[in-house]
Amino acid sequence: MGNDQTTGPFAPLVVITRNAMGVKEFNQFRGKAISLHSQVIKEFCKSVGAGSKTAQGLIRVAKKNGGTLGFLA
């Protein structure tokens, strides 16, 4: 589920948390968090009248930013 982006200000925290929780449990937790974040983005787009293409674009931007910040380490 992670990527090769092991830099970024949050990458060390992500690695420490993954090691403490265990890979399987951490990936389940991260999957739930990503799913909730995607739902928030979709609901926001729905509330402002933006289409599903806009929502998908915002989700792609969120994933890219998460990698840059190290959340996907």
C-alpha cells in the first residue's frame, strides 16, 4: 500500500508507527483513514455542487500530497 517516497516530514513518524503496530494492522488502519478522507472529499464536492470528476481529481491530488509529505512511506 505504501510507496517508495520515504522522505517528507511525516515519513519517520509513519515508519515508527508501522513498526510499532505491525505491517498488517497498520495497513488496515491506513486503508480506513484513506477511505474516510476520500469520503470527506466526495461529500465536500457534493455539498458545493462539484462533479464526480472534480472529486476524483481532488483525491488524486490528496494522494500525491500524501506521498510528498511522507504519509505513504
